[in-house]
Amino acid sequence: MRNVLTVSGLKGGTGKSTTALNLSACLALYEQKVLLVDSDPQARASQWCKMNSNGNDHDLVQVLAGRISVPDAVCTTDIDGLYMLPAGFDLFPMSLKLTGRMDNEKLLRLVIDEITHDYDMVICDAPSSCGYLSLAALTAADWIAAVVIPDQDWVGDFHSLMKIVRYIRQSHNIPLGISGILFNRCNSEKQIENRVIPEVLEQIRPLIYKTMIPDDEILDKEEAGFSPLAVHDIKAPASQAYLAVAREIIRAFNLK
Ligand SMILES: Nc1ncnc2c1ncn2[C@@H]1O[C@H](COP(=O)(O)OP(=O)(O)O)[C@@H](O)[C@H]1O
Ligand SMILES: [Mg+2]
């Protein structure tokens, strides 16, 4: 069974990496075996793993270059059941070489195919923008979670993302599903309604996760930003919210 969820969104700074890291950790706290794949050269989600990796530079770039096998690039983390396939900035020059050939859009999917059977869930952190790496991260997925923040044109952002999803479904014949739209930095339902025509909101509403991630200044602090918040403070509102999203996903994916 392939359960690959790519955390995506075209705008930068909406909280994709924060979500990929915290959601993966919370799924692992619920005793799921999780692999977090970082496909962003900014490597924000990987920083935590790299801090603990004793200088081991095994990462996705080495795998894509054919220098090491996929299992050899996976590192353990401080959380039982949570593993990571990290990235580094080298992914950027490599992505320039891979851009433009349709076959290459499936490379990350093929990498993940080699190990997906070892995990209950694979979470992939996608970069922002419509570039090659975002496309590869979306093409690798069975499902996507779109992370948006309410004070921006989140509907426009989501519709643009859906155009890419349709491209992937048609060109690669992959039945990519929408797991949900996750509101981050959102403290009330009112914020969601603010900028949206009510009829449009009613159409999209079934896709919105029940849980919203509140704005939480601890997530903005450097030390916590490098590691899952639940490890520092399980009672923090954002930790509780990510645990609730993890429960929604466990139910939706029928995980035990
Ligand atoms: N719920 C939140 N509350 C406060 N700060 C947040 C929240 N989510 C993300 N951030 C902060 O916003 C910034 C961008 O988050 P990041 O996950 O790197 O975004 P993206 O991966 O979408 O570019 C980071 O400094 C992060 O710590
Ligand atoms: Mg990011």
C-alpha cells in the first residue's frame, strides 16, 4: 500500500516545512512508522535531522545522482518511528539539470517507490513555486495537503495548485488525490471567510481539514523551528493542533 502525502502550496512561507515536520512527528507519536522526505533545497525540514547526523551527508541528492541506495540515505531521528530522507542545497543545481524532460518529473516517485512499503506513511515536504522540484514532489504523491494562510489569496493559490494537479493526473496518469486544505496561522473560522465569496467557500469547504493550526510564536523561535514542537511542549496549542491533524489523517487513510 502506497501512502505518500506531499505537503504543498505555491506560496513561500505558508508553513509547509513546519507542517511536514510537525505532522510527521505527530504521526510517529501515534505509533505510525513515518518517512519524512525533504525535496526542498532550502532543506528546512532536514536541518533537525542533519544536526543529529554526525556529518553524514547521505541525502536525496546522492540518491538522485546514483551514488547511494535509497535505504542508505534514510536517517533515524530522536523520535521513535520517524525517519528522514534529507536534502541539501545541492538539490538546486541538480534540479536545473533535471528540468524540462517529462520522464524526470517521476524521478522522486521512483525513489520513494523503492522504500514506501517499509513505512505506514511517507510525508514529502515540497518547495514553494511551480518549478521542477515542486512538480516532482507532487508527482511522487498519492495525496496532497495544501497549506494556506487565511490572510492571503488562498483560493487563488489553491486553484493554481489544482492546475498542476490536473497536469500530473493527465500527463502521468496518476490518480493524485486531495487530502485537504490545511489552514495555518489561523485562529478563527472568521479569518477563513474574510476574503472569500460565500458560494466559492461552500464549494471548497468539504476539502478543508477540520483542524486549523493556530498562530504560535513558539513555532517562529529558532530552536523550536528546527525540531518538532511536540517534543518541546506537547501541550502547546500548535502541538495539539498537529496531533489533531494527525488523527484526521490516520482516520482518512485507515491507518491502525
Ligand atoms: N503556525 C505558525 N505560527 C507561527 N509561526 C509559524 C507558523 N507556521 C509557520 N511559522 C513560521 O513561518 C515561517 C515559514 O514557515 P515554513 O514552514 O518555512 O514555510 P514554507 O515551508 O511554506 O516556506 C517560519 O519562520 C515558521 O517558523
Ligand atoms: Mg519550506
